[in-house]
Amino acid sequence: MADFRVRFAPSPTGYLHVGGARTALFNWLFARRQGGTFILRIEDTDVDRSRPELTEAVLEALKWLELDWDEGPYFQSQRLESYRALAQQLRQSGHAYPCFCPPEELEQRRQAAEKRGKPWKYDGRCRRLSPQEAAARQDQPHALRFRVPEGGQTAFEDLVYGRVAVAHEEIEDFVLLRSDALPTYHLGVVADDLEMRITHVIRGADHLSNTPKQILLYQALERPAPLFAHVPLILGPDRTRLSKRHGATSVTAYRDDGFLPEAFRNFLALLGWSPGDDTERMPTRELIRRFSLQQVSRTNAVFDHSKLEWFNAGYLRHQPLEEILPYVEQELRRRGLWQAEWGGAGRDWFARAVDLLRPRVHLLTDFSRWARAFFTDQFDYDQAAIQKFLQHERLAELLPTLREELAGLKEWSHDEIEKAVRGVAERAGVKAALLINASRVGLTGQGVAPPLFETMELLGQATVVSRLQRLIDSLPGLIRSV
RNA sequence: GGCGCCAUGGUGCAACGGUUAGCACGGCAGUCUUUCAAGCUGCAGAUCCGGGUUCGAUUCCCGGUGGCGCUACCA
């Protein structure tokens, strides 16, 4: 296996959003597919905007996504000497020069130019300083700029976008080292990708236009550049860049909302990539097996929340039951609904409950909200359900009968329960649905729940009888007073 | 403004010169039914516009339009 080395290099200036998560996923899939190495690097050289707790948040998000890294995390803030050494090398070889222009002045000139509708580019004022002059001003504050070649262009072959070329005329002498001696992005990535022997740079297409700058750096250093694969951006529903406005910012919000990491990965993988045919549901194993940069699209994609939900519901429904039990357990624990016995003697009961519920669940949080009554006696009757199923005038008379009938059952099984319920209805001359629907509300608090007889069987005779009694007792207060 | 990239139904993807332009999500309708899902069946819905090249363009080329990105001593 070729020793492919890729990296995910977020900067801790914000949470890990879906765009970053997708970039991380593609890098990870590529590494796992190729038997390569996936490296995590934190680009925290912007001391003003980087926050340590955000690094933690990013790591937490990656862990939730189960994108495990083989090396790192490396921190750029701990590797500053490397960048300075490289900068020094560039300066000595004449590829970089000190710039004494005050940032505020540059900013003013840029804005003035923009105002007049003129394209602004650093005019290379300090580029022409003689070595003697530069040396004489050495103790004045200065940045280090890269000396972009005068004519021609720089091109590279992107693994996704194909050949991309930018004329040197369009590239200004960009800063490598700021006047506080911290590296800028371009110097940092190149230095690190070099030192970490990165073979494939897989990152967002927002870096496409700037890649020639980095190629130029590799050339100046006389080192081979890695291969580049830019991936299209993920947009919000309004086709603009994803931001806080579009709801969940951090991918951990999706965890909190009740999504399964595997479903999330599956959905994310299909944003900007396809296996080449119409296959959609692909467990991670298959994602790894089929992933290829050649199938990455060049078109920005819109994040479709309802499709994500569809994936999640599908995984909840179709994964082997054993695999989703831990997630449901976690959800119940988080809501304080977990009973210790379900981890032991009651494991089987818990599994049956989850299995009964999962066909109509979309999110893990549905287990603790919608299906709450399956795990605790503390639940309310849903208002819409009350109006829809508890208003029939004969319920006050029939429910006690039903409760008696069920309480007297010798064998508590689906079929016996069904026989009993239908028997009461028949003798009373009403449709079984009347009792079934009312009972469902009484037992689950919901108008929508799993089939009733299975539900009763699962909940057990004692619980069913006492919940029916509770319903009977509260019925007068639930009747619409007209 | 300049430069770069992109352009298939509302959304995500297929079709890499020849198909009645396919699949999925979502929508609508039917079916099933014990509520609601699921399942099954069906319906509506797309090649941005204009020129070329070609026997033939969704596909290749050019122009336009639109979107996005870059244009910082941010990354």
C-alpha cells in the first residue's frame, strides 16, 4: 500500500460545522480506503481569534463522528520556530523580503483604491528596497513578504477540478510572517504539509484560488508539492454559505438532536460525492470501500435536513438492534429515564421496547419524548390526542369494563389481549377502534404509537391496568366542555 | 471591480456524444390499517440562455447570464 498521508486542519475560530465535518470525512475515507495515514492538525496561529475551548469542541465533534486520527493533534502554535526557520530560508534565497509598510497605511490605501473601483494589490514598495537599506531598518517592525515572480502564471492539476491556473499578475506579494513574527496561513500550511509529509491535500474549494500561492512557495523551497483535491462547498438552503443563521452550527448539535453518527456520515458522504451509481444507503464500511476522489463533484451542494432525517430514520429502523441499543440507552440516561435493570435482567425487555418503537422513530430524542411513556410513568396526555380520541361519550362507561376484563386475564399475551379488547367492543356494540385509540392515549399519552396489543403486552398487565385506571380517573377533566 | 470555479426537477446524486434523461429526499394521490409511520403503487417536476463542432449534444468549444469562492500582517 502506498503511504498516503492526509490531514484535516481546522482552525479553532469556530465550532466544527458540517462543511468542516464533510472535509474531515473525505480525508478520513480516503486514508482508510488507501490504507494511509490521517493526521489532525490545529491551525491556531491567529491568536486573536483562536480559542482553546473551541479546539476541544472540534475534537469532541470528530470523536462523535468516529473519525479517528492516526497522528496528532499537532498545534501550529507549538511549531512557530519551524515557520520562522523556513521564512529565514526564503529570505536568504531572495524569495522573500521585509516589508516596513505599516498595516494601517496599507489598509487605508486599499480602501481608497476600492472606493475608486480600482483593483488593489500590494504595490511592492518594499520589494525594491536594497539589501543595505533593509538591513539598516532591521530593528523597525516589519512583515516578511513573498516575492511573486513577475511574468507568467502558476498552474496545478487539481484532482477534482482539473487544471487551475492563475497569472502571477493577479497575485500580490503576500505576507509570510506577520510583524509579530507569527506565520500566516500560507506559510503555515506549506511548512506543515512539508514536514508532515502530506501527500494529498483534501480541503474545501474556498482554498482553490489561493493554491497557486502555495505552489509558488513549494517551488521557491525547491520541494515537491503535494497533490491537491478541492471539494465543493456546502451551502445553506438559501444557497449562501453555511452560517449560524441556518440553524445547527456545530455538528455536535446534530448529536444532541438525536442523529446517529453512522447515518450522519452516510448523508455527509453523499454531499459532493457519489459512488458512481444510485446507491444511497451505505454503511461506513461500504463508504470506505467505494470512496474515490475521482467521483467527487465540482458543484456546491445544499444541505437538506429532511434527507438527513430520512437517513437517520432508516438507520434506526434497519441497523441490527444490538447496534442501536447503546445509543438509545445514552439518550435515556441523558434525560434521566434510564433504569439500571435494563442493563441487566431487563435487557431483553429494553430491546423489545426499542424494537417495537423504532419503526416510527426518526431521531434518538423521540425515544425520550414521543415514546417517553414506555420508560416512565411520568408522562402527560398529548392535547391533540385528547381531542381526537377521548371525547366519545361512551368511554366513561366502557373503559372501566375494559380495565376489569384485562385485569382478569389469566394469560397476558398479544392474542389474549386482542380477544379481550375486541370482545368488550363487540358486546358494547362499538367499533374496536374506539377502545383501541382511547387506550393508546391512556397507555402512551400519544395518539400516535405502536400497535396497541403489542404495546400492552410489552408494558405488562399491572402497568396497563393502572394506566387505564388513571385514564378513567382523569377522563372527566379531559372532556371538552361545550 | 479583478481573477478563479461551477451550472441536470425544490434538494442530493446518475447518465463521462446516441436512453422515452435514471435514482433518492421532499410534495401530492392511492393502497394497507388499530393511530401514525413503514411498505407497495401511481402522479407532478429538470438538462440556465445563445451560438458553434458533429449524422447526433445534458455531455465538447465560445459568448452571455446566474451562483459561489478568492482578492487581509483571517484561515
